[in-house]
Amino acid sequence: AVSEGMWKKKPVVARASGGIKIQVIDGVTGYFFKNVQDAADKVVYLIKHPEVSEKLGLNAYNHVKENFLTTSHLKRYLEMFRDLVTRN
């Protein structure tokens, strides 16, 4: 759900646990929170500052695009083989 929200250009407010820690970059693609009040404060902040929300959302989209799409992984994998072949 985290990457799906980020793909829709939405910043994520989440607890830093499990795989979320590799998806969200605190302060860049969203925010981590420590407790319920902290989560609420960060959500309210994003609502009151749509320019920040938009910037984090765009960062989130680009982060997913570069790091979590199969097509991006395949492209890098094929580029690696191309580079190996062209060296010889």
C-alpha cells in the first residue's frame, strides 16, 4: 500500500517498521511518526502546506519509479549486460 500511494504522487506518513523503512525516505518522500499524535500532526501539516505535500508526493513517485518497478530493474539489468558485452 505504501508504494501504491507513492506511485499516485502522495506523500506517506507511516511508522518506520519492516519494509516501509526502505520505501519511505523521511522528510523526502513522506514522514515517519513515533506515536498517534505525531502522525496526526504530520498529516495536518501536509494538509495545511499543499506545496510541501506536492513536492514530497513527486519525490515519492520518482523514488518508486526508479527503485521499485520491475521495468526499471529489467532496464538496469539489460544495461549491465550491454556494458559487459561492449567492453570485449
